[in-house]
Amino acid sequence: MTEEKKEKTEEKKEKIEVSKKAQEILDTVETLSVLELSNLVKALEEKFGVTASAPAGMQFAAGMMPQGGAAGGAPAEEKTTFDVVLTSVGSQKIQVIKEVRAVTTLGLKEAKDLVEGAPKTVKEAIAKEEADKIKAQLEAVGAKVELK
């Protein structure tokens, strides 16, 4: 970046007025390492019961980061769609097959193959309420189910 562009960029930024005490805190934070800053953010979140969130422009970039490494402790967005995954059949295999057929459009053979091939996804990208309902139905007949 040339000097001219730097000056224009700096002119565009608004100077935020802070108290002397706040300026001292900013100066101290400026000297912290990334690890220390991350721990500070976590401690502040815990102490005050809040969560840090990325600015609107950074949400896209934060969404591209791997799980657990989201920009400085920024929380992942709340899921709106879920996958129902049959993890274990249990002792009532025939009842589980019937329930799988009831909640999907699968035929008898396809439902049987799905149940026997557990862990398998029963339904994908469905609303939380529907996912909970399907999970309850399958667990009622002895199957073990996860929502992902």
C-alpha cells in the first residue's frame, strides 16, 4: 500500500474517544499475545455471561474456519437444519424398520438395508421439531439415534 493510500485510509477511520482508564486497558491489551487474548476473551465471556461475535463482514470468513477454531472464540451460528442418524438398531429390528418406513418414503427392502447398515442417515436437512419427533419415534422402539 502506498503512503497516499494509507493516509486516506487513516482519514476515513473515525477516532473513537475513550477515557484515560479505557486507554490504559487498550494499551495493555495491545501487548498481549494471541493466546493471552483468547484466554482473556473466554474469561470475559464466562464472567459476564456474554459471547463475542465477529463483525458483520467477518461472519463469512469465520464460517469458513474449522470447528473449534472460530475467530477468537466467536460462536458458530445456531443450526436450523438437522440430519437424523440411526446409530444402533437395538433389539426390535422389525419395529425400527417399520418406523423408518413411516418417517421416510422408503420401501421395505430399502428401509431394511438402511437399518441393517447402521450407522446411517435416516433423513437429512430437516427442521429441529421434525428431527426431534423422528428421534423420539425411533427411540421408542429401541433404536439409538443422533441429531447432527
